[in-house]
Amino acid sequence: MTEEEKKKSYFDLLEHLHVPENFDYELLFVLFEEATEGAEGMKDQNPIVGSFGINPIELTMYLVYEHSFHLLMSGKEPKDVYDDEAYHQTVCSIALDKYYTNEHLAYRMDAYASKHHPSISTITLYLNFMLGMLQRYQRGDKNLNLIIDIMTKGFQMSKCICSLLEDGFETEAFSTWRTLHENECILQVLVKYGLPTIQRYYRHLTYAIAFRKGLKTKEETDAIFVEIKEKMKEVDLKSKDMKRFIEYGWLLGVPDVMKVEGFKFNFRDGVERISGLTQYRSAYEVSSEIAHSSPILIYSQKEYYHHLSLLLLYESFFRMEKIFASLFMSMVGKEEQEAYVRMRNLYSNELKLSYEYEKRQMSRFGKPAEENKPSAPKEGE
């Protein structure tokens, strides 16, 4: 390949990576060439590091961000540093150090599965596909937008759980499932009870903004607080209950919610109870302990929480995907519908197999989440 062909190929890569042209593609090509030469020189100094080779995309991204950062902090333009050898050396050496250290020599937690394991790779593929469809969705109806936004956040958190598990952060993944469970319960209630509940939810978002002093004027804020107090009085709540009412009062949009046995303005006896997902109460409690840095976080049984996190993730995912399919299919064109049906037909069985695999792994422990609290290690262990 000639020098011009190499340059054109690299420019195409930069364009594909959406690198702004004002970063100067010519300069970035020079920096990449110099960094690559530097990597070759490292083989003699450190054969182990040199044996890793170079991923041009990853190295390019480190170069782009270092270049952007140093230009910003120095107040210079690309033309000012084109022939600046010291600048080139600084950017290239830092980019190479970060590339090798972060990509090849980084500290790795002991994980029970990699991103290539079907239990993780299958659901990740499916999540990427759905999030791509949601991103392309043409926003319109305000009430439907709320459902889409909550669903999108739920799928994003699902991806986050997968990423944490890939890197060996099992308790952190389990803790994130706690937030996903909250998100899913809200979604279930809003979808089931529809417009009155959605409208209430929006109003309570305004209440929350006012509570955090986020409204434009004091008069507007004062008017909102008058409204909040009036609404609280209607359900016999006191001033000390204001924060709970702001966070959970939207549940009054559910018909006869005050007559539901055991109902309270909180998550467990409110949102979770109305969503019909109280079977996850024990897992939620243990996850809450981990989120608040109890001894379980420090002395957790990694393999157990890996499989528990995945099992719970799959169960939440199946319910959210059902909502996605029923709502989204009615909102998109024929081409998007067909694409999703193809995806579902290809991978629904693979998802079920992965779920069954995780159930089988969990059965080896023989204890529900609340009974599997590990004890601190004995002295000398």
C-alpha cells in the first residue's frame, strides 16, 4: 500500500469514528504513524508489551482524545503544533502508555464469565438491537415519550449490569439490578394504569424540581408548594411526609389505590406492591444492603452473586421486552417491525436457553438470596 493509500484509508477510519475534521486529519495521521513507530521500538525494550500488537482503532481513539485535550488546555490550534516535536512526543507517548496499560495490562477482577459467554453475549446483542430501535424512534406524544424514556433507561441499566459482570464486579451488578427493579416496577404501573397515572407522574416530576429549587421563579415554586400541601391534606399526610408524597404520590393515579391492603407511599408497599412484583422483595432487600456497603459487599460470594444477578436480569428483561414488543411494534413502520420479528425469531430461544442455564447454576447453591449472606472470614483465613 502506498503512502497516499494508507493516508486515505486512515482518513476513512477517522470519518467512520466521527472525528471532527477541525482536529486536522493530516496531523492525526502523522501522530498515528509516529505512535506506531514508537510501539515498534517498545518491542526491543519490553518484548512482552511489544507482543500485544496494535489495535489501530483503540490507539487512534487515545490519540484523538489526547490531542483534543492538549489543544484545549493549551489554547492552541492544530496548525500551531503541526511541526512541534515536543507536542508530538507528549501526545504519542501518553497515548501509547494508556493504550498498553488500559487495554492490555489493566488490573482485572476475577470474573466468572467473559463477554463472550452466551448468557452475557446473547442478551447484550438483543439489548443493543432494541436500544438502536428506540434511538431511531420519532418522538411525538408526550405521554408515550415517558414510557419510552423509562424503558430506554431500563435497557441501558441492563447493559450496565452485563458490563459489570464481564469485569468481575458481581456485587455492583446486583446493586444495579436493584435500581433496574425500581425502574421496571414504575414502568409496569404506568403501562397498566395508563394516562391518569402518567399525568400524575409528570406532575410529581414538577413537584420534585420545585423541592430541589429548580423552578425559574420563587412565585412558581411557592404556588407548587401550596398545591402539594393541598394534595397531601386530601390523603391525610403530614408535613414530615412531603418528600415521600413527592416521590410516590403519583400512585394516586391508580384507581382506588388507597383501598389496597397494606398500601403506603413508599417503594416496597407502594410501587412494588401495585406493580405485582413483590416476589422480588427479599432479593431487593439484600441488594439494598450491598448498595449501602454492608459486610455482604466486602465478603460476598462472587460466583453466587454473578449467577443471581444474571438470573434476575433475565427475568426483568423478559417482562420489559414484552412491553417493548407490544408498544413499539405499533409505533414503527413495516420495515422496523420485520427487522424486530427476525431478531426475535433468531434469538428468543437462545435467551431462554441462557435463562435456563442460569437457573441451573443457581440451583447448585440451594439457598434463596436472603439466606446466602456470607460471614466474615475467620482469623487467619
